[in-house]
Amino acid sequence: MDGETAWKIGLLEEVSPPDKIFEGVESLLLRIRKNSSSSIRETKKLMAVCLKDPNLLSVPDKALPLMDSAKTEDFKKTTQAFLEKRDKN
């Protein structure tokens, strides 16, 4: 499947021409780095679970992987910033 088709069906967030790949990667990395380290860590854990078991058949409670994130101080601060309609930083 080519990038254009993957983008059209929702598998990709954006498609970059070959000569702009590194600019696109840098832009994505900057967006990711705006998140807290605990949020990035928990997202990576969740992605690892999904890669091993895409349908989450082995996960008894589908919300369970997200519960650890909700207990962090970062989550509380980000939620408060959202409720106050301000930047979390």
C-alpha cells in the first residue's frame, strides 16, 4: 500500500514527499516532546501491548493499560490545564 492510500483510509496522520521526510519527522518529534515523559512512556507500553495483541484479546479490561497514566501527577496537571483552557506548560 502506498502512503497516499494509507493516509486516505486513516492509517497515517500525514504524508511527506521524499525530500521533506526529515522535516516531517522533526515536526512530529517536536509535537511528541511537548508531552510529559510519563505520558510518552505509558503510550509506548500501550503500543507494545497493541503490537503483540492488536485486538486486545489477552487484556481482561481494555481500559486497564490507561489506568496507570491517570494516576500520574502529569495527568492531573494536564487535565487541570485543559479544564482551565491553558497550555499545560
